[in-house]
Amino acid sequence: GSVSEKLPQREGAGKTDDASAPALETQPQGDEEDIASRYPTLWTEQVKSRQNKTNKNSASSCDQELQSALEEAKQPQKDNVFIPECAQGGLYKPVQCHPSTGYCWCVLVDTGRPIPGTSTRYEQPKCDNGARAHPTKTKDLYKGRQLQGCPGAKKNEFLTSVLDALSTDMVHAVSDPSLSSSRVSEPDPNHTLEERVVHWYFKQLDKNSSGDIGKKEIKPFKRFLRKKSKPKKCVKKFVEYCDVNNDKSLSVQELMGCLGVTKEEGKAETKKRHS
């Protein structure tokens, strides 16, 4: 007889009993509150270990993490794996949820790391749609974004025409005494001309000073685009293109980003001269 027959068989062990999944050690499904009390470490740990697995050096994108989460979720005993929700361009949606426990929390949209203290249960937390670990790069958000009907070179031409028209408007507004109601607040000397233009225009549009431009307030912007900018094909989807987080309103950062005037690190010094 072979050796294996002499080994006492464990009750119900069968073929599945390899070292990685001893039948005896299924985690007792602890009280869900208990899971929550460790929040967000539980998810942070999952995210960290997964991100370490996927790539040692490059920044993990949501899409990559989603793939490895789905792989992980296929394994037995992994039924509470957190699966991220992705937005466009490898970013994460600002609100992430763990359906089996009913918890949701806010994350940094570029890394997917949970923001401590934001978790809520059975309700949507209020998240900052633009919270990022590396906040200066609004411009990059738009690099990969397609503006429908308006490919790269056309897009550049379009943005230039929009900024030109806006700059002209601002100069008129500043120098025309009859428009004194729209006096421009003291410009920030660190801003480039383009940035000042966007800030100025944003203030014009943001009639209720809420800090973002809602549906109604966007109308004049759309009219302006139709009147002043070309190619026309680029106008159609432009506002949607600006609205990275799809909340149907534009923040200063979004307007800056989609018009392509976010500061590029390091160049700011030289550009100060020309305002």
C-alpha cells in the first residue's frame, strides 16, 4: 500500500483541502458593526495590498484595480472584497461603496484611497468631487478626455479662440467706465493673464456666488461659445467635456482645466512678466 493510505483522512476534507484554504478557518462572519469600527482600514488595506500587487512603480489606475478586485472576488471566502467604481480616464468615482455592509465613503479620485472620517451607512456621503492626492494636475484630467467631434488640433484652435474672446471681453469690462458694476476684484499677481481671465469670467457667470456655475448660469457661457468661438463642432459638447465629475455644474477648477489654463509647475515664474 502507498504511504498516503496510512494518513488518517480528516472529516470532509476531500480534494479542496490544500494549505491555502483550510476548511476550518473560514472567518466567523463578525458583526457588521465590527467591520465598520475598523473602517476605513479594512478597505484601505485591501486597496493597498492590491495596488502593491498590480504595480510596483507606476500609479495604479482605477481600471487596473477593478480588474484585480474582480479576480480576487472569484476566490472562495472572498465574498466581501471591495470592488471600486471607476470614472473616466482611470480615475475613481468620488463615492465608493461596499454593498454587503451598506457603507459608503469618499476617496481621492486619483488614487482611490479612502478619506478617513467620511463613511456613512445606508446613505450617500457628501464628497468633494475633485479631492485628489495630487491636486495641481487638473489639466491632465482633460488631456485624455475626448471632446466629441473636435479632435486635438481643432480643440487647440477652439480653446485659443475662446480665450481670445474672453480676454477681449475682460479688457473692455475693465476699461469701460459704464460697466463699472463689473469691476474686477484685485487680480492675483501670481496669476497668468489667462488664469485671471477665467477667474473674472467665472465671477461673471456665478451670479449667486455659490462657487460653481449651475445649469441656469451656464446658459450665457453656451451663448458666448456659439457666438465667439470656432470651429462650431467643438461647441456642442464643450460644457459636458468641462464637467469632469458629471455633477451638472462647473467649478473654477473645471473651467480652468477644460480651457487648458491650469498652471504648469515651474513655468509660472516666467509667465508672470506678460500680464
